[in-house]
Amino acid sequence: MVEGLSHMTFIVSDLDRMEAILTRVLDATCIYDSGATTFSLSPERFYDIAGLWVAVMQGDPLPQRSYNHIAFKISEDVFDAKRSAIQALGLDLRESRPRVTGEGRSLYFHDHDNHLFELHTGTLQTRLARYAQGKESAL
């Protein structure tokens, strides 16, 4: 029986550059750095992001971008500050997909290795409640 999410791993070309993104944009705390002593395939670091274990390993970046992404929940009151943090790091900030009122706002950005991240103010419950209202009420 699946008990929940264990961890996520991202392969990145530069551990320090990814750490800047994780700590400045996603409020991560570094909890392990392998340094030269690796137990895995390559140097790695572990982070805690709101109780989620995120592993970052050094390696070749993704060959291309896609819409595959991981979304982190943020509150509406930090939306503008997170946009500023993304811009300050020089990351490629993408416009949100078109949304109907009431399903939340999003910031999408790519890291330097073609991973797409989203910061989203909504929840599954708010989205489903909004969708249940139908398209007519979106006008």
C-alpha cells in the first residue's frame, strides 16, 4: 500500500545554482550535502520544503523543456514577493495558462536545467468547486 510521497529528485548541472532557487524561491532548508563523499550516483544535496524531501543530484540537464512540472502551494499574500525572487535570480518566468476566476493564480518558471516549477495559490478543492460551477459562470 502506498503511504504517500517519499521524495522528489532533480538532476541539475550546478548544485549551488539550484540551491539558490530552492532556498530563495521555495523557502527550502538544506539538510544534507554529500560533498566529495557520495553514496549515490553523483554529488547530491537534500532539502526540506514544507516537510517534503527534495533531492538534487549533479548530472546532465534535461535536453528540452516541457509542461511536466511540480507545483508548490503558496498563499496569495506572498505572490508578488515570490515573483520578485524569481526575477531576481534571472529565471525564465512564464505567463500562467489562461484561468477562470476562482481557481487560483500561478507563477511558472524554469530552472537552468529545464525543470518547470509552479507556485500556485489555489487548492484541488477550490479548483473542483470552481469547475463545478460550469463555464457559464466564468463569463
